[in-house]
Amino acid sequence: MYFNPKLCDVIDTAQMQRLRELKQLGTSYYVFPGAAHNRFEHSLGTCHLANTVFESIKRSAPVGRSLGLNAEDKLCVQLAGLCHDVGHGPFSHVFDNEFLPLRHGWDPKEPAPWNHERMGADMFTWCLEDNHIDLEPHIVRRVCDFITSNEEGTKEKRYLFDIIANKRNGIDVDKFEYLLRDAYQAGVRMSVDTMRLTSHMKVIDDRICFKSSEANNVYALFHSRARMHESVYTHKKAKAVEYMVVDALVEADAAWNGRISNSIWDVNEFIKMDDTLLKQIEFSEDPALGRARDIVRRLRRRELYRFVNEYTVPEERVVDFRPVTAEDITSCQGTNRIPGGLKPQDVIVQSLKIDYGKKHLDPVENGVRFFHYWDDETSVSISKDKISSLLPRTFVQRIVRVFSRRREPEYIEAIALAFSNFQRRQLGEEAQITPMKRQRTRSPDSHATR
């Protein structure tokens, strides 16, 4: 990979180097030891691929009909690829999706007042000012627009937004990079060939389109993403670790008077937030951190929250699915061996959604445009039935999982029974594959499954 001097100026700053302390896969690293890569590596790779795609669409332009791309366009795309993740917090999406809503009381049905893209633009702007990196104001604004996908006021070269964060169909270099790197590091095989997608694209009608011969490959990209979510990003053990990390951060944030959660409003405080927060909690002698410290030490001993069971929501119920709550489960508990019965704080419910990027819609039929020949000047949509009869019928699935914060057998048994009762009440039958997960116990002569 080659980076020009201006890119190197940005790379060699505290704002960018902070990404070395953010694991790309967050808590999945606790399950996949090879997945030790960080967001710094991913950002360098995304910058490199952004340049690759930029040169590809430049070459594929028809002879005599140049796209008018120039050095400034290239620099903006590269900088956006390089800095698109500088706004991520500790443990990446765990921070955005789990921790912050709990601490700030945000309504999950409403758009959050903060996101890592907007913070990324703020961090990028501060990075330039803090390190005296000279860029024209209009270039800075343009890079920030690429990072936040803000197309307002864009009158030409709209297709450049498709390179880093493609809001039309989700096919972009960020996805190419993280899927390739994450799968390799986690030891998961993928069927998509992103290099062919990169070399078989061109701009038509101000958007990036793909050669029709790559239609199956485009579906493979979305399938690979769904597969990674299913097997790596939302792995059951990784989610158990995630819930423990969130609980520890919530306790620590309360003890620190909101120092973690309120850092999002000030870049000077936010830069201090990274994955080393767990070590700060673990080795602090502050009595107020006692509960947070206990959770982290449980995590070190791998005394994780226990996964109890899961079921896949029937296809006909997916569209109108309502997220399940801990109260829904405890209300179905019946008789058990727990004094006073199960309480909602004993139970964690994950209402998991895995899709192809467009909820229940086919992302290819509803967002991807193709061309047949390199000299085509118009693009077409291709229906799924013309591509293959082996492609998915549905493009979203819902899975409901339950975890126990307590590891005692009576709690696992009570939650398993309540979960079974809940399914019978809601679905008329048990939808889980196994009646009850067999719980492993450690002994001196056996090795625990990680």
C-alpha cells in the first residue's frame, strides 16, 4: 500500500493512532483469538481500496467521455476512507448500540442524537487543527460529507459517495475491507470475490454500476456479510462477553460521574476512550468501582453470563416482530427453585436481526444497477429469477436468544423453562431446536470448551 505525504501526515497523529487500541471485532476477539486486528489496520486498508476503486472507475470511463476526476477528488476519497472510523468508541458498536442508550436513556425507536459517523467528522476536523495539517476548507467539508454520507448540496460526482459508504445498496470499500480482513482473521471462508467486483464496475447516470456477469458475485457479497454476522459478529459467547462489558462500563460510568458516556460531546475527552478501559477498571483501587471490577474479573476467569437457548422466529411473523423483553420471559416462569422467582435483571434477551442490508427486501433487485457491455451508456436492474433459482427466498431472519447473568444451575433451569413457556404462549409450540441446552461444568481433568 502506498500513502502520499498528506495521508501520512494524518496517519501520524494521536487521533488516528488511537485506533490501534480499538479491536475491529470488539468482543468477538474473546472467542476468535486470531481476530486481534484493530481499526487502525482496517482504516489503512479502506483507504487503499478507496484508491483502487477510484482508479477503476476512472479507467472504465468511455473513451472521449472522461468523468472529470482530478487529484482533489482522489485525495478526498482517500482521506474519507482513512478517517471513516475515527469516531468509534470503546469496543466499537457495543459502545454505540448497547452502552450509550442505557446511560443516556435514548429511545431505541428514535434516531440517536449521536453516532460514530458524526463524531468521525468532528475528530477529523480536530485532527487537522490539532496537528496543524493544512487543507483547504472546502476539502475538509467534502471529506466530512463523505464520512457522514451527507449528500446535501452535491450537484456533481454523486457517485463518489458510493465508494466509502454506499447508502444506495451497501456495496462499498468499507464492506469489502472488513469482510475480507475479519473472515481471514477469524478463520471463516467466504464465497465472494471482491477483486472482481472492484474491476467490473463503471459509472452510469452518476452511480457505480456492475457488470451483469457479476450478479451472482454481488449476491455472494451480501450472503457473506450475513454469514459473518451469524457466525462471528453475533456469536453466542461473544454476545455473553459483550453484555458483561456493557454491565461493567455502566457501573464504572456511574462511579465516574458519567466520564465515559459524556465523553461523546467533547473530542478532547473522547480521544481518551478505548478498549483499555477494562484494564483501568480492573486495576483501580477505587471502592466505587467494586461491582464493575468484579464483572471484569469474572470475565478474566471466563465465568461468563450463560447462554440458555434460542429460537428462530417463523418466517410469517418476521415482518411484524416485536422485540422480546426480559419481562416477557419472567412473566412465563411458572414454578422454580429460586426464592422469590426470577427477576428481569437475571435475564438478558437478545432480539437478533440478520439481513442482507435492506431489511426484508432483496438488496440487488432494490438498489443495484448493472450493465452488459463496457460501452453501455444505460444501466439495468436484473430480477433474481434471471440470475439463479438457488438464491434466497427471504432476506431477513429474526432470532430470539436468552442469557442468564447468574451461573447457578437453578437459574439456568428456571430461565430455560420460562423461555419454553414463552414460546408456547406466543407461537403455540416450542420453536427452539434443542429442548434445553446441556450445561457444561468444569472439572480438574477436563478442558472447558471456549
